Amino acid sequence: MRNDKDSRTESYIHMFLIFSNRIERYMKFILYVCCCLLIVSQIALRIPWIRGIISHVDKLEGVPISTEMKSKK
């Protein structure tokens, strides 16, 4: 009886390790993809015409300082 219980425990541990390694690999891949997407999106936001497409908040910011100074002169 004891030997059967030990073998079932060993089998469960083995299956758990296989499962957890597989899940860990997928989670690392997803984290890597998310980090790459974050970097690419931040670089894209540095380009004015792409920022105008992606972010609609820039249009709500008001008059830029450089335009305001030119109109006062």
C-alpha cells in the first residue's frame, strides 16, 4: 500500500512539474511580447503623425507655446 501511494505521489509531482514548466514558458513568452509591444508603442508615440493617430488627447491640450508666442509678436 505504501509503495503504491509513493508511486502515485511521484507521478503527480512529475505531471505537475511538466505542467508548471509549460505554463512558465508561456508566461515568459507573453511577458516578452508585452515588453516588446510597450517599447514599440512608446517609440511610435515619439513620431508626431503616428501620435496624432494613436492618441486623441494631444488634440485636447490647447494652443502650443510656440504658436502662442508667434501670434503675440
